[in-house]
Amino acid sequence: MVETAIQNKNNDNLKEYTPMIISAVIVTLVLLYIDEGYYNFSWMTNIGNWVVGTLYAGIIAAIQIAIYKLVLFPLKGTMRTGLSIGIGVFVTLTILFFIMFI
């Protein structure tokens, strides 16, 4: 099978963003376990919790990718990815905290 340049670019972008997407999903699942389920998995039976979880994961991943692309562009490699994950989770949770409680 012959791949075009566009397909190669899309595959590279997916590989580049995969750690950020995975970390956003993990952080969201932990938050849902604590907040929605009261330390159990009963939250999984409600579709509304999944909608909120998808929204949270999307916001966290979007902020991580924005930091990766717009702020940390001079860095290269795993340091860039790790910093974008750490800073992105911190910034997103801080913003969500202030939106919910203020």
C-alpha cells in the first residue's frame, strides 16, 4: 500500500499527540472516579457523566496541545511532551476549579 505525504503527516501528528490524549483521559477518569462516583464506579452507569467526562478530556487535551504547539515550540523531544502534559493538566485544573467555585 502506498501512503501519500498527507497520510504520513497525519500519522506523525497522531503519534506526536498520543501521550497528551492518553494523559488527559487518565486524569479525567481519576476525576470522575473521585467526584462523580464518590470513590466507586457507579458513575459509569450514567450517560451524562460520560458526556461531562468527554468534555473534560477534550478541554485538557486541547490545552496540552496548545501549550505544546504555542509555548514550548523551542524545545524538542520528550522534555517538550512531558512539560506540556504537566503544565497543561495544572493550568486546566486551575481554570476548571475557578470556573466551578467562583
